[in-house]
Amino acid sequence: MTQRAHITNILKIMDSIANLELKLAEFYRECGASWPAEKELWSGLERDEMVHAQMIRKMADIFLHRPEQFEGNRPFNVISVSVAWAGVQNRLQELKEGRLGGANLLFIARDIEQSLLEAKPGEILKSRDVEYQNLFQTMVSQTQTHKWKLEKKIEEMKNSHTG
């Protein structure tokens, strides 16, 4: 693969990931509309996902302008991003059709956040660029916080039903 083709491929992957973040934001917006009692939780998650999309686009811009700061040929399967996007889209459709709701949304959201952590987006690009690293670490940290918030809310609901 030529250097130009490699850069084009990485930028395509980064764009796909940004679009996944936007799809997840849309899912969280619908969760908030479906479950108004937890609107604050869903709105916070939605806002963060919108910011993540912007951060990924910024990271792609850093890569485009400073490719020498990045390691080349790190394995990453763009299909996994497409599969994740389709999964979120399917859940969104189920939610809009009224086939999902309540606590199920918490479990689904937690699982999505876990899968994002396990996807290891750091595998796409490894860089010495400090700005890139800071953006990446912020996203990972926020995703871990999302998972923690969702697990906490699940635990609260379990305790309210057993206590």
C-alpha cells in the first residue's frame, strides 16, 4: 500500500468512527426522549458522544498534517466499525418503534460502551504526537466513565427492586 493510500484508508476509518459516535449520540438522544425520568443521564452521554466525534475529526486532522508522528501499518479492520454502526442503528430503530425501553436501554448502552473500549481505537493509530495522545486519552477516559455511570444506574435499579 502506498503512503497516500495508507493515509486515505486511515482517514476513511477515522471518519467511520466519528460517524459511529454521532449514531451513538442519536441513540442516547432517543433514549432520553423515551425515558424522560433519566433525561439528564442520556443528555450527558449524548453530549459526550458529539464531542467524541469532533475529537476524532481533530485527531484525523492531526494525522493528515503530521503523518510522520504516527506509526504505520497498524492492523485495524474497518468492517468492525461498520458492524458496530449497524448494531447501534438497529437498536435505534427498535427504540423508535417502541420495542425497547426502560432498564433494557441501560444494559444495551453499557454493552455498547464496553465494546467501544474493547475495540481498542488506539490500535488504529499510534502516535508520539502529544495533542493526539491527549485527545485519545480523554475519549477513553470518558468512555470508561460512561460505562461506570451506566453500571451504577443499573445497580441502583437492581437495589430499588430488591430493597
